[in-house]
Amino acid sequence: MDELRSINPLIMLGLLPMIVIMISWQKLNKPSEPPRLRETIPFVSNTWQFMTNKPLFVNRIREALKSNPIVQCRLGPLKIHFVTGGANVSIIFRSSFTSEPWIHHIQKYAAGYAPSDLKKFAEDKSGGANVARNGNDQVPSPEKRIWHAMHRMNEDGLLTARSVDTFVRPYQVFFDEQLSMSPVGEWVENVHVFAFLRQNMMVPATRSLLGERILDINPDLVGAFWEFEKHGETLAFGLGNWLNRRAILARDRFRDMCLKWYEVADREFDWEGLGTQQDLGWEPIFGSRMSRGHSQWVKSFDFSGQTIGGIFALFFFG
């Protein structure tokens, strides 16, 4: 007991500078920056709470946003801003944010793009608009503007009635087929609505967007996607592998399934015949116009297999 009494003051003296720094950090806030979400241990507490008790973390954000329209905090290595109010949110989307660090974090950690391809994305700072972003002295040639090509591909695959029709109509047909396989007139003891919808909406959505071959090649695709999906947020923050081992395994498994399908589909699809038809609708190998657009885009920029799998894995998220 006497030894403990003699040690405690020394420990407190050693911890005193740390306590002072922590208190100062909590109070420090640059006038030009929004207020920080408070945390007991700087750079640690909020991240840990986000990973272990997300409902409580979200409630704290909501309470903080009641007094300030913008609140910042750090989650892992990222500085995150939480925004409320229509005017504030609209400002975020007025300019192209294709080369922002958080986009690259998602590509690197959530999707697992290859380093060589991440460099291609990072070096293209011209944005996604037809006219290159202002202040960019070295505008790459059109065939090297990755973001612009991606935006054009998305516009072609999503913003016309014909392109949307290539997956909306098949989805209705496939959803009816999926429901017809459910038991009719039988008593079901335990009803799990969310699990039922996850399975019975995921399958027709996959068939309509990406064709039927992906489910033939990967029978466990639906389960692998939902396992990957539940780790999406923590992956995006880029936490260490030792903290995210299970999430990384789920990501790599699903990414490999997407790549396996793409390689088979690319060999089987008639690019010189069907691929030249501008009005081509749904077909069983690639599915929708959007899926075929992604396939042509990844080939035009010579992405690696690892990145191609990651691109289609993100495509599942919408």
C-alpha cells in the first residue's frame, strides 16, 4: 500500500501534461472552422464509438447539429463534416468533387483499387464536366480524362428514358418471378420481412442491372454482397488492417466475384455485333446499358483486374 501511495503522485505528474493537452484540444477551435464533436480521447473516442455503438454516435451528431448547421470530427485518418440544412447541402454539390481525398479513400479502402490505377484517378484533376476544371494548367487529352468519361458513361446509362427502361422493365419481370417462388397457402412460423426483401429484391435487381450470368457464375453472390455491405463504412475510413481484417476479407471476396464474372462476360459478349447496336436493351450477359458502359469504360483506361472488380463492387452500391 505504501508503494502504491508513492507511485500514484508520480503517475499523476506524468499524466498531467497529457491531460492539459487533451483539455486544450477540446477547447481549441479555429474561428474559420465549424465546431468539433467533443470526445474524451482526441482522435480515438469518436472513431471507437462509431465502430462499436453507431446509434449513440448518430444521436450525438443530431444533438450537435441542433445548435450548429455544420459539425466536424475525425474518424480514423479522415476529417468528416456533417451538414444539415438545404442551403448548406446544395453548396456541396455545386462543384465537381471527383478528385477530393474522401473519394480516393473510398476507391482505395472500400473498393480496393490497385495503386497504379489510384494514381491515374488522382492525376486527372480536370473534373467531370465537358470543360476542364478552372485552374488546371495541364489538361489531359480527352482519352485520358477518366472522370469526364465516367460522367458521360453515367449520363448515357441513367439519364435517358431508353437507358432506364433497359433495367426497369426487366426488374419488374424478374421480381414477379422471384415472388412466384415463395410458398403460397403455407403457414410461416417466423416472418423476417427485412431478410425476405434483401433476398427477393436483390436477386431481380442484380439480374436486371448485370444480367443473369453473374449469378450463374457466383451462386453465393447475394450473401457475399451483404457481408461486404455491412463493412462498407468502416472500410472507407481506412483503418488499419488489424482492425479491419474481417471487413477486408469480405471486400476482397466480393470484389473477386465481380472480376470473375466480368472476365467471363467480356469473353462471351459479342462486342463486334451486339455491342455496336445503339438501341440494344437488356441482354443476359451484361444486363443493362449501364453495365455495358462500365465494361467499355474500364477497358478504355486499361484498369487492372483488381480495380475492375472494385469498380463493379461499388456499382452494386448504386
